[in-house]
Amino acid sequence: MEYIQAHFDAYNRQYFGGQLPAIPIKLSHAKGFLGKVTFMRKRQGLFRGYRNEDFVLRINVRIDLPEELVQDTILHEMIHYYIAVNQFQDTSTHGRLFRAEMARINKEGNRHITISHRLNEEQKAQAQIHKVRAVAIVHFSDGKTGVKVVPKQEKHIRYWHKMAQRRFPIERIDWHMTDDPYFAQFPSSIAMKIFIIPKPEELPVGNLTKSLE
Ligand SMILES: [Zn+2]
């Protein structure tokens, strides 16, 4: 939420001259869209037409997206907001006006905003369902540190904790329930397999972890 708000504010200054009014932000877990701006079209008396009000910006957090795509999604929705809050008429949902603003921001900011509200195949492959994982940070007696992701049911955590201490020279196991997408790269199981995290100075390029059976 803070991330979306901070980026909304920064992009508002950067691309919209700070002219967009504050908008309530909500996180969504729905399927089928990355972001959405909703509002009410309210009639203004008998002959004065309609006015768009009660705006809400929704950003989907069901899946963990690459950061650049999250940013482009925020910008995409801000273009919808810019058009609607100024009561501009576009030729369609992503009409001439939308595309002109999109092209302007893509050029100014070297961004890759598209008119799609969905993920393409490559993005789908990169995306991870956003979920909470039970993560063991294992401190070995020799000073090494390892990571293991275990199914988050208590019985699995207890079992794995007990068996790992029998099997390996372990000083301490710290457990975390975390939704940090970093841990999506580790298989979740009760196998007695711990991924050693190399010390920064040993970190090979392009290979984050090695496994200890
Ligand atoms: Zn759109």
C-alpha cells in the first residue's frame, strides 16, 4: 500500500504536473485484471450532464509481478484516472486520448505501458501466486546459513524442525511466516534438503543457492 501510494505521488509530480487529486487506493486479489480505476457517473441536475466522482484505484496483489510491471500498471491506471477525473471524453476505453498519454509517458519515462489489463505469456511464466510461506533460516554449527521452505501446516513445521536437528549439525533454526517473493525460488517440501546461502563474497554470478542433501 505504501509502495503504491509513494509511486502514485511520484508519478503524479513527474508526469501529470502534480494535478491529479488524491485517490483512495485498495488492494485487490481478484482474478482477471492487474489494476482498475472505478468511479460513479453522477447526474448534475437536469440539464448539466454527468460528473465522474467517488474514484477508487485498485491494484491487484494476487500475484507477485516484476517491479517494472507493477509500476507500469500504476501508470496505466493513472492515465484512466487523469482522463476520467478531468471529465475528458475518449474515443473508447483505451482510445486516442489514452494512447496519446501512454505514448507520452512511455517516451518521457522510457516505460513500457501497454493497453492490456492482462499478463502476456512471458509475464505469466514469471508471475508467482502471492502466498505466505513457512521459511526456516538454518544456522549451522560451522557458521553457514541455509534456507528451507516447508508446507506451512504446524505438523510439517514440527516434523521438519525435529528431523533437521537430528540430521545436521545445527546451532539454531529461526522460523518465519513470510510473503516475501524471494522464497518462491525454493521448493516447498518436508525433504531434508537445505539450501545453503553463500556469503556475499562467495556469491557466484547468476546462481543464488546451492543445495546440501
Ligand atoms: Zn485500461
